[in-house]
Amino acid sequence: MDKPVTAPMIKQAKGQRRLSMLTAYDYPFGLLADKSGVDMILIGDSLAMVVLGHEDTLSVTLDEMIHHCKPVSRAVTRALVIGDMPFMSYEPSVELALINAGRMVREGGVRAVKLEGAGLVLPQVEAMVQAGIPVQGHIGLTPQRVAQLGGFKVQGKTAEAAKKLVDESLALAEAGCFSIVLEAIPAPIAEKITEACPVPTIGIGAGVGCDGQVLVIHDILGLYDQFLPKFAKQYAKLSENIGDALTRFREEVEQGSFPGPEHSFSMDEDELKKLY
Ligand code: KIV
């Protein structure tokens, strides 16, 4: 078996090789994602949207995140398992952030956490790293701030906004992040951030110039067909296959062709005769 991936290994990969990250939210997908050989598996708060059916990521709770971190952590033996800190589980204070990150690690079994934003949360990042919890940053489109951003919009489109993103990435790296997710940022800006930033950048909707890429597993597999972001690539259309299988089951039940003899249990004829 390959050696388990650690946060220092991810940090050291900068400039050496491209990194890959996938989301997973349960045991079977944890197993499949790990088997694919990706470097990192994120239990993203996208859980709220693609699994729990919410409109955004704001309402998922720390307990719900931990509930889903547990099976993924049990499934994954190689990739670095990262748990997303949900909205308001780290912003209010350093103390709260430490307690909640500690719960993600101890109860959820993750080996690192991710949080969104820069400025306000830099002391939280520093404290977590000092406490021994590796932290992944996330800047650009930060979905937990969707209300303030006015929607799921591309960020860093002006020179001033782009400069701010470069500064945020440097501040997060300085605070101790081992890598930083760049979401929905124009490709040339993500490239500039990647050049300037000493830790790996993991892009989602940020072009090929990042050090690595992440996608939501439901988008890749075509499992979630309500909405596909422009930046996501569908490598399969599983919702069609699943839909076909479920419809065939219903039809066969209605026609009486399922279950067949091969799916049924028989019994001794003599025993059966005793009944009548
Ligand atoms: O919640 C999530 O899935 C994420 C990724 C898109 C990076 O934050």
C-alpha cells in the first residue's frame, strides 16, 4: 500500500507535481475516491447542497459535518482526509475555532480542516496550526459568504480585487496553511497567485495554472443534475444510469418479472406438501 498522504507532503509537492482533490460524503464514495489515487479527499460543506438538498452551504451544522466525516475517514487509508469547517463554527473566536476543529479531528477522524476567508480568520488558522491541526485555506468565491458576495459569482475580476486575493493567499500561507483552495477566479489571476504563493493552490474554476485541482464528486459523476457549474466537468452521467435502473426495477415489479426464480428461496417439496 502507498504511504498515507500528509499535509507536509502536500506542501512539499509545490512545483514538483500536480495535486488532485475530490469531495466525498460517505463510506462507499470514500472508498472509491481513495482507490482513484487522488491526494486529498474533502468532506466539503457542499454536503449541504449535493447531499442534504439545501440551497446553499450556510445551514449545515458541525454535528452534520462530523457525522459525514466519520464514514469517509473510516473508508480512506491513503489520501489526506480534510474536513470543511461549516459556517460560524470558526469565525466568532479563536477558542470556538479550536474546540470545533478539535471535534472534527477527534470525532470525525479527519487529518486536516479547511476554512473560508482570510483577514478575520488568520488568528484562528495560526492557533489551529499551533495546536497541531493542519489547515487548508479557501479564497475567491467563498460560498459561506454568498449573501455578502451577492451570489455565486467569479471573484477577483478587477486589478484591485485581484491584488487583494494575492495578499490573502500570502497571509494564509504566512499563518500556516499547507495549501489554499482558489474558487471561481479568472485563470490569469489564479496563475499570479500560484506564482506568488509559497504553498500549493488547489483550483476549482480557477484555470489550469494552479498547483492542483478539486471538483465535487457529484458533479464529476453526473449524480447531481439540478445544476452543473461552468467549471465542473462531467466524466460520467450516472444520474441517467441510476434513473434507468430504478425505472426498470419498477417496471419489472409491475410486470411480475422480478423477482425471478434465481432471486427466490425454495423449500423441500415434502415439507411443502405437509401444509396442504
Ligand atoms: O465544500 C466544498 O465542496 C468545497 C470545494 C468546492 C472546494 O469547498
